[in-house]
Amino acid sequence: MTKINEIATLAFKQGKINKKGAFNVVKGLIDGEELDDIALSILYSFFTPPAPAKCKAAIQWIGKARSKEDTRYYLKEVYVNTEHIVACDGHRLHLTLNKDNLEEGYYNSELIKIDLDATYPDYRRVIPDHKEVAVWTKPDAEIVLRDSFNGTPQECYKLDHGGYVNRKYWDAARNGNDLIHYKYDTATDPVILIEPYGKGSKAVVMPMRL
């Protein structure tokens, strides 16, 4: 693990730092103090966005996987059929059972039905049939930074089977759970989070290449 990855992982494990903690580190730096790994991780944590808040409603959790691209406008909404409620942006998918027998069609994030003349893609095709199961836990999480197109490093989680996933997508999918079971195959295949939002739910997160 490189130094920056060590700092990022340490920052993640100690949690979000308040302004006072970051100010004390900056003050020490101004006073000529040498920063150790703890101090560096405090600064890193302060400037890193917090993990998404735990969703209280299924529609909120599913909606986190909606697309933001106007070219595929139908992926910007939540789709409902007789079996599932689902959202997918091409990089991740959130799905749960349609327990309330909602009418088939498109819904916004407030669960209001909207009229869209579009055919939703066959989302079942992106859900792999993996057999191997592993466990991800927050205390054992390892963060790796990846270069991105805009020059800002992108945080990934390194999973036990050797694969990497986008931290933002993974955190949104796990919904505040510090322990998640997931299914996997190879390091270059998508992973499936098992019931991150209760019985019948699942999330698919595409792998990342470093």
C-alpha cells in the first residue's frame, strides 16, 4: 500500500473530523510542527465528503443509483414492474421487491408516478449469477486512490477477492451498514451486495480498473 493510500485508509477508519480538529493540525503546521500520519489523516478526512446518510425509505436508497445523464432520460427515474423497484445508471444498480404492488411504470424520487414514453432496459442482464460469497467490514476496509480524468484522485475500496469498487457507489449501496456480504467471481466482474436494504434487496456495483 502506498503512503497516500495508507493515509486515506486511516482517515476512513477514524471517521469524519470536525473543523476544530482540522484547525489544530493546520495551526501546528503553521507553527512549524512536523505532521505525522495521524495529523495527515485528519486533514484528509476533513476535506473528504462524508459517507451518504442511511436512507429511511426504500425509494431513497434505490434512487441513489439513478443516472444523471440527459441522453438516457429514462434512467434518471426509478422503474417499477410487478416484481421489482429498480434504478440503474450503468455503473451500479439498486433493486428491491415491489412489496406494495405499485403500478408498473416510472416514478420520481418522491414515489410520484410520471409519464415517460420509454422502454426500460432489461436490468436482469446486469445481475450476474455469482456463487462465491465474501464479507466486507468497515474496520477492515482498505482504500486505494485512482487517477481520474479530471485530475482529482478517485477513492476505491480494495475487496478481499482482489477487485476494486468506487467508494462512493459502494457506500451508497451499503446504506450505512458496517458489515456487508457480497457475491463475486473474478476481480474484473461486478459484485453483488446481498440485502443491503433488507430482505429481497440487492445492489450491483461495477468493478474499477487501476
